[in-house]
Amino acid sequence: MPETTDDNYKMAETINEVKFSDAGMAEIQRYISHYPEGRQKSAILPIMHVAQAEFGGWLSPQVMDKIAEILNIQPIEVYEVATFYTMFNLKPVGKHVLEVCRTGPCCLRGADQVIDMLKEKLNIEEGETTADGMFTLKPVECLASCGTGPMLQVREKFYENIDSEEKLDQFLETMRNTEVETPYHQAN
Amino acid sequence: MGIKILTEHINVPGIETLEVYRKHGGYRSVEKALKTMSPDEVVEEVKTSGLRGRGGAGFPTGMKWSFLAKPEGIPRYLVCNADESEPGTFKDRYFMEKTPHSLIEGMITSSYALGANTSYIYIRGELMFVLRILEKAIAEAYAAGLLGKNILGSGYDLDLHVAPGGGAYICGEETALLESLEGKRGNPRNKPPFPAVKGLFASPTVVNNVESIASVPWIVNNGGAEYAKIGIGRSTGTKLFSCSGNINKPGVYEIELGVPVEEFIYSDEYCGGIWKGKQLKAVVPGGSSVPILPANLITKTAAGEDRLMSYESLSDGGFVSGSMLGSGAFIVFDEDQCIVRNTWNYARFYHHESCGQCSPCREGTGWMEKVLHRIEHGHGHQQDIDLLVSVAKQIEGNTICPLGDAAAWPVASAIRHFREEFEWHIKHPKEAILPGAVYRGQLATIEA
């Protein structure tokens, strides 16, 4: 996995053309239509979510440039937003990004232990991706699931009450056999 | 069982669909308001109800509405704050996921009262699955003529959209939320101008929490005076509490304000007592930002009276011996929890979530995290406790938005009530870093 910004650029250069799927583009246009004339930039966050779902779970510079083109704004306006919000990954990630809640209420019920077990089982540190590219471990702050902690999120799904090693093993096994889907394809 | 205003039908199968929701009296407030009341009459009912903002500040909703500027020819906006990110809070997510039409009904009735023709629900980006539930319900409402042009033949038009955030606690602050909704970094704005004058797209805007908006239909249907009869004193109505931590029954409970805290913690109707038969150590009653209280001060006030689940009672004693109701996130700690570790965890959270705009918050939250980290990990210095108190003081009140205060209060209150525990960590670093080590008052014991 690339470690530096330069590596990211090199890797990103191998992407020939940034092209959203028809469903993705329709979703983008739908979000843009929610805002008044001249305020199309407002749709930038939902568009970045669509882009991240379409292009492997992260936003490459090329993808961000494409978003700027769609919204008719300067690329820097996309970069400054993408770097502010923690849901957007600016480096390549594994197939499944495990976003484990590490905030107080989940820790009262064992979130620290879940993070430690994941590090050990996957043999990676926080922010790293497994050698097979299957998992990235990304501890995050409170996910509004404090009554069902410890918990973690993978894309749009919450996996809650992961309060034993057995449940964690089961979860990992499920994820190994889970294919990535873009959710709005089903919605539309 | 007290009265349920928000969650009466929440467990009815199919309540997320328009059909079932209407069967249980859904959208009556839209018919009543749009066909028989003027917008100002709706505002008056909400004022009379005494409803207070459920997002954390507790500011009277009707009064907030009455501040909205109404210049000719400029659109007005209602924005629902569904960015629920305060550690400990998950009531809005639960509510929207289970009964999305309740929020949509509240949005229509409230938008009508404010004269807004376009409204937004800004939901935190992590809750994309809830966004899809809301969008599905909104589509049903459009199809039924409850949204769009000429709603129910009343001549009133409303478009309602859901917008996701991108993972930033700060966007729960209303001006940061508006910046984010405009597609920018979530940096809070200087006030004035307040959103009521210059909010979304520089137009007059009201920002309200999910639960506040969802309380409006009941108020319209039954009258503000009826609502004001529920609850206790200036804490009118019912409130959703998100209960987490070391209790037997974590979850969301709707209660009439005024239930005794002790009953709330130990009754099987609510939290069901402390898990595994353990003792209560402390409670953060209103979300991670509010002061933590030790067991003796959460059930009784300093004057020895029963503490109640109400705005006034939870803040009785000010910050010396009281706390705040906040967003109603009730986080319970058992005897095995380490206050230093928890305070470090919260400090890390606020450092992570500081937008970086104001130096006291950007630098101060980093300092607090660093100092707490070293105390927790056995490298604390004698003067660190005073250093923390001093840094917290320098953040509080010196920032554009309340995140600074929210970061300072948990640290200041933990030291106020659990100073001995911090001192023990500094004096006995080797014992303190053992796994599961907890300070237990005068009889310090270690459990490995």
C-alpha cells in the first residue's frame, strides 16, 4: 500500500479515466437539483460519498478533480472540503474499512479490547491495511450507537454489540465473504 | 408508564410506511395547521408549550422561531439538525430509523409556521442508511400530496431534502452545519449575524434538533397549553434519553420530565440498574460535554434533595455540584471504570473534532489530550493537574463556538470531583498502568 502522497499520485496516475456509472451520475444530478440556482457546490459532500462508493473507497486527486469539473468549481475547493471531513479517505484502502468506535461510551463496554483484538487478528496497526488488501483498520469517533456498543461500521452498515471474541470472529468471517455493493443502485 | 408523545407508536410493525403511520393518526397536524391555522398561530402554540430545544442548549423553540427575520422577497429556510454526534447520544438516529414520517410531519408543520418553502434535514454522513429510510418516506409523502406544490389543496408549497455530512462533530453547531450544508468546511461562523437573520445561503434560517421538530405535531394537535401541563416547571413535555454505559438496559427511553434520577437508573422500566451487580461510580447525564457527577451527587443535590430528570434539577448547584441535561445522553459508569482514562478519551475526542479555527480550542484541546495521556500512561507530573485546570479555564468562553466549552467542562469537572484519582495516577504510576487498575477511594486496590 502506498505510504506517501507521492505514492498516491503515482498510483492514481494509473487510473486512466474517471467515469461515474450512469446510476452514480443520476444520483449526483439528483443531489445537485436539491439546491437553488448557483448553489450547486452545496452538493459536494453527497457527491464525495457517491465517488468514494464508486472508486474503491477513497478519493484520488483525479476523482476530486472530476468532482470540481462536475460542480464547476476550482479543484482546491474540493481538496479543502475532502481534508476536513474524516469520512473521506485520501489514501487507498482495503476492500472493507473497519471503522471501530473508540469513544467513551463504547469503551465502557469494551471497545478498546475490540480494537486490540482486531490489531492482533489482522496483524495491522491503526490506519493500516492487511497484506491481502481485505481490511483497513480505522478507529473513529462516536457513531451514535452508544447503547449497542462496542460496534463498528463498514460502509453503510452498523455491526453492533460486538462484545465477545466469538462475535468478532464471526463478523470477520462474514466480511471476508461479503462483496462490495453500491447502495444507490438498489435504491433507484 | 408515563405519557408517550414521540414514541407511542414506534414499535408498531410497518410504522415506517405512510399507510401504517396515517392509520395511527399520522399527518393530522399537517391537515389541522395548513387548513385551520395561520402560521403565526402555530408559532404561538409552540411558544405556549414551553418546548425547549432538544439538541443540548435547551433554548425555548417558540422563542427561537419568533426571532426569524421576514424580509419581503427573500426565502426562509428550516434546517433540521440531525447531525447527532455528541458522545452518548443516539436518540435521533433511533427515532428517525424507526419512525421517519414523524420527523417529516414535524418538518412540514414547522416549515409552514416559519413560512419556509424549502427545508433540509442535515444528517451525519455515517447515518447514510437512515438517510435512505428518510428519502423513501419523503418520496411517499410527495406521492400522497403531503410535500410539493399546493399541499392538501392549502396553497402552501414545500420541498424537503436530506443532506448528508461527512464525519465532523463540529457540524452539529448550527452555523458550522450551515457552512457544511453550503458545501464548505464546517467552520462555525461569528455571531451576529445570527442564522435567524442570515443563515443558509445568507437567508433567514431556523435550525432545530430532530426531537424538537418531532414534538411540534403533538403540540399542534393537542395545543401548547396541554403540552405545558406535562413535565415539571419550566421543563415541559417529554424527552428522549439515550442511555449507555454500565447499565442492564441500554437504549432510548421517552420519559415525562421530572422522573427521579434514582428511579431512572434502577427501575426496570428504564436503565434497569448497574450491570453485573456492581456499584454506581459516576454519571454524565447530558452527553460527553456536560460535567460528570459522582454517584452521591447524581441521585441527590448538594442540599440533599432528590435530583430529578429535568433541566433545572440536573443543573442544580451549578458547576460546583450540578451538571446539565444537555442532549439527554445518560452515560453510566460502574465502580471498575477509571475516570482518568475516560477523561483522556473525551479530551482526545475534542482535540480530534476541533475545527482549528480558534487558537484556544485548537491548541488547548491538544494540550489537554497530551497531558491526560501522560497521566493515564504513568508519566504524569505533579503540576499536571493544575496545568489541566488552567488550560481548561483558558479555553472556556474564549472561542467562536461552544466546542471549546464542551471540551473544557468534562476535564474541569472530572478534576473537581475525582481529584484524588488523578493524584493517585501521578503518585503511583506503576500501579496505575496495570490493566484494569482502578482507584477505589482511600482503599486503593489493584485488579489485574
